[in-house]
Amino acid sequence: MHTRRNTILTIISAALLVGLLYWLHFNRTGNGMLISILQKSAILALVAVSMNLLNGFTGLFSLGQAGFMSIGAYVTAILLIPVSSLEGVYYMSGVHPSIRVFKVFLGSLPPWFQSLYPFFALILGASIAAIIAAIVGVAVLRLKSDYLAIATLGLSEIIRAIFSSPQLDGVTNGSYGLNKIPGFPKMFGGLVPSLVTPFVISAICIMLIVMLIRSSYGRAFLAIREDEIAAEAMGISLFKHKSVSFIISSFFSALAGGLLAMYMRSIEAKTFSIALTYDILLIVVIGGIGSVTGSVLASFLVTASKEWWLRFFDQPLDLFGWQVPLFKTGFRMVIFSILLMVVVLIYRRGLMGTNEFSWDRILGRFKRRKNAKGGA
């Protein structure tokens, strides 16, 4: 009975969410801010879950997510920019001839491939990031704790510096960045509108990560997180499983970077600075290290707080002719930081800790409150 009830509640919740997204699709006017925040939150949720796979479930303290996101974003953007827009994008140094030839070749492919091409670009960008992660992992995964964090953080900065270097102006457009990137495509022959696409892709990727965590590989990850010596004594190959976790995390981070490029429609190297990694780490910590649903929940809460709910504090406030001090540009982040401190002090293991969302837990709390009021 509990399983049937939970299944019904999950289906109803999913249907309400899908209904909200389709309603926003047909009522874009006046809801642009809400749509933008929801899409960005879905993309960051995917990055946070991929980071949690590495940090929370495998116990590897990595800070290289922004670097792999930049790989996915740049590869996806370069592949998606139309041929007619190349001159307007690479207006300083010109585009590399191989890019133009490649795009002309793509234009000669059949129409069915053209409709799938944006997803091909996403997967290709993520695959290149995974290959780089496999190569780099041979060296960095032999490090532990803070040393691994420093190494991956340095790797992220190296990638960002390479993309902004003048030697790659013909490919990445150097410090000028890339623009005129097409937005999200439709899916399943138009049944899924472009507004809903990032949610569908993020949901599918997160489901794949959850399936991995629940597999034998996921149990090996947890064993490594708890005690590497005991895990190795049980026959678990530490380097193999660490590499698998690192590569898969990098793959999905890069795929989220490609989605971010479609979302922003223009990117540059400084978009993927250290601050982006810290924002993702913040989402993971607030949601709960070792909780997938916690990362998803925190991504929406943190993004909405920074981008929407607290913008009130950035505007001047007059009370009966007296202008309240502090209410000016930048005060929003002060309030946001204070709220983060309060949340961390109250929920020391994050909002969800190591737990996952459970209908039984939620309904059980309501039942306990009802019984307590009845007893009183």
C-alpha cells in the first residue's frame, strides 16, 4: 500500500511539474524571469549531482567542475554556431578554415540528422571532456584530500587560460568569447518545446547517475568513501573505480556546460572561473553531501535566492521619506551570505544530509504532528 501510494504521489507531482512547464511555455510574457531561473537551476542541478557523485559518494574532493563545463560549453558552441554567423563572431582574427569546412559538410547531411545535431554537439563536447578526464586522472587521482582539490582547481584554471589564449583565436575567439549560439532545440518531433528541453535532459542525466549509484559500481564508490583500505582489502580496485567516477562526473559536468552555453547564448572564458566551482560546491553542501535530491533542491533554492527573491535588497527603500541605508546594489549578497550561515548552523549536514526525498518521511511528520495535537 505504501509503495502504491508513493508511486501515485510521484506521478501526480511529476504531472503538476510538467503542466507548470507547459503553462510557462504558452505564457512566456511576464514570466521571463521565472523561466530563466528555472532553466538555470535545472542545469546547475545536473552539475551539482555530478559533483556530488565524485565528492559525496566517492569521497574525492575535486574542484575541477568549471573546467570540464568550459570544455562542453566551447565545443557545443563552436559546433552550433551557424555558418552565416561565423564572420560576425570571429570578427577580430577570423575563423579557422577547418571549422568552416566542417560546418559546410554538416550542412550537406540529411534533414533527420540536422534535427538531432544539437544533441550530437552536446554528447561530443561531453565525450571530449571525459577523454581529457581519463588522461588527467592518471596523474591527479593518485592524490588525496586537499592535494586533489588543488590539482583539479589548477586544472580548471589551465583549461580556462587555454581557451582565452590568443593562439586559439581562430577556434575559441580568445578573450572575446563566442556569441550567436542557438538556444535549446525541441525534442521528440516538437512534442517537447524548447523551454522544457533542459529539464528533460537534466532529468534523464540525473536518473542515469542515480542508476549508477544504485549499481555495484555505486556500492564500490561508497566503500571507497568510507574506508579505502577496507575497500581495497575487499578486492575493489581503487584507481579503476576512482577513474570511473571522475570520468562520469566530468562527462555530465561538460554536458551541463553545453546546456549552459545554449542557455546564455554567449560564453567567454571568465564565465567558468573559480567562482562558478564555488557556487556549485555551495549547492552541494547546502543540499547535503551524499544526497542527490538535496543537490537538486538546493540548486533551485540557491539560484532563486540569488537571482530573484533577494533582489529587493539591491533597490533603494524609502520609508515615509527616509531612505533606508544599506539598501543598495550589493546588499543582496550580504543578506544571502547571512542566510547561508543560518542554514549551515541549523542544518549542519545540509538540508537533506545523506538522506533522499521520501514520501514516507514527509507524511510521517504530518502524522506525528497530528497525533501530537490530538494528544494535547
